[in-house]
Amino acid sequence: MAWNFAAGPARLPDAVLAQAGALFRRSDDGACTIERPFSGPRFRAVLANARQRLAELLDLPSNYRILFMAGGAMQQFALLPMNLARAGQAVAYADSGYWSRRARQEAGWSGPLIEAARHPGATALTAPVAGKWALPADCAYCHITPNETADGIAYPALPDTGAVPLVADCTSALLLAPLAVEKFGLIYASAQKNIGPAGLCVVIVREDLLERSPVALPAVFSYRQQAEAGSCVNTPPMLALEMAALVFEWIAGQGGLPAMAAANQKKAALLYGAIDGSRGFYQAPVEAVHRSPVNVRFQLAADALTERFIEQAAAAGLQHLRGHPQVGGLRASLYNAMPLAGVAALVDFMADFARRHG
């Protein structure tokens, strides 16, 4: 059997794929599910169910709104200052690795940028030190990336930003485990990790922040107007939303986010245990307490073996293990839909490869 360890688009649950075929079958009216009007009752029911189920999974406080927006996280990099910051108002960003830097770069047009915190060292091997961060009182928001997909780094604890709203790119962290949403002003996540197909981005925003969206902002980019229109200012990504609704139901059926957390901890422990127990043949460069539980970054002590490892792993059905181009090495992504059996297959291959090349 082949296993997809890609960082995204990632593996979808087998049960969801089995159900997805029905979305493409025509009914008596000559239309399949995703051909019907997005303003019609059938799709609006799907949308409402997806919103309700996600709120239940997250135990969402009543003063937060869920937006389903077209595009991905990089689009939100630009939309955040448009919606949350006044002209010329400072915004703060913490540097924890590759994707937090990309988010900061995209916000650079908006006005003054403050570095709220930074990982120590020349390269990112830990998240920034948590605790209380000193920020100007009039700062519009403080942005973090709690899980760095490329660097394999996760925040072990959230920072205290005081009255400044904490904003987070949770693309590779949402739905892995219970999340204290009330600690954030806004979180957002592209779908293609734990939610569904690419093309959809979930935005969860505290209601008071919606009032910051300028009246002159184009409606399709406005968090406030999208909230008022139930995420239907324009035609939403209907297929991605239908699939997301199925994924939310699947997670609920597995026992919700506590069950996801337990399963993900078991998978991560198995793989990191194999790396740490390899007597240096494999190495995980990120400091142990900062290791991502879902994007496991590792490397071979003998770098010359890396290409051989990737080729032989692919031949054994273990796909997409090459590390991010910015950091190199190897990476295995263990999102919710990756079963323990897939990780066990990777660990067995790693042990065999070490025996043959160690």
C-alpha cells in the first residue's frame, strides 16, 4: 500500500473519499450536488451544517464567527492588515520560521512592521520564547504561526500579547487537537492539511474585530461583509466546502479533537522514537520540546544518502518525504487522515534502510 506523507495537499480520510463520489452523481433534476446554485437550500444546508459542526468540534465561544473563504493562507497574509489595521497602524509579527516570514513579507505594504519576537539562532530550531511580549498598545494585532510546516517547529505555549489581538496562521495546526480559541482574536487555516481540498480557507474571527473592516474594502475581501453574507458574498468554493463538511463529520465520528490529539501524539511518538533511537543515523534537528507533532523534520547523518532514501522510500510506497526546499533533508507529515499503520510502515522502512546503509 502507498502512503502519502506530503505536507499538503495532504491525505484525506478513506471514509470521506468513499462518500465523495456521491457529490458527482446526477439526481433527477439533472444536476449533481456541486452544480446547484450556491444560493439554493441544498447548498445552504451544507454550509450551515459545516459551520455548526466545526463550531462544535472547536467548542467555539459564541462571540466568534466562522468564515469560509476562497483561496488559501497566502491570500489571508494580505487580507489581515486590510481588515484589521487602520492606514499607517503598526502590525506585529513573530519570526518562527519560513511561513511566518512569508506572512510578514506579504503584510509589508500595509504600514510599520514590528518584530514581536524571534527564534534564537541563525536558523529556526525552536519557536520564539513565550511569556509576555512587549508590544505598543496601539498595535493592530500580533501574528504567529503556531506550527511551522517547513521547519517542523511548534510553539510549546502561546505568548501573552496583552490587549493586542493574537492572530494565528493555523493552517497545519487546526483540528489536530483541542484549541483555546478564546485566546485569539483571529485564526485562519488553508484547507489542504486537515480540512479538505485546496481552494478553501477557514477564518475564525472575534466579532468585535469585524467592525474594523473598512467600508471601502471590496466586499469579497471584507471579513465583515463576508460574515454578514454568511460567506456567500461571491460563489464560495463549493466542492471544497462539501468535502470539508464530510471531514468535520468524520472527525466528530472518531471522537472529536481529543481523539485526534491522542492519535496524533501516538504517531509522532512512534516516528520521533525511531529517529532518536537510530544511534545518530537519523537526526531531528529541532529541539525536542519545540518539535512539531505533525510535520516531522529529520535528516540523515550522511547527507549523501538522502536522495537514495527518498528514491527507495518511494519505491516502497512511502511518498513525498523530501523536505521543504528552504530547509532540505526529509519531512513526514502526519495529519489526521494518516493512520498509525502508515507511520509504522515508514518506521519499518527506516530501520531496514539503516541496516543496509549504516
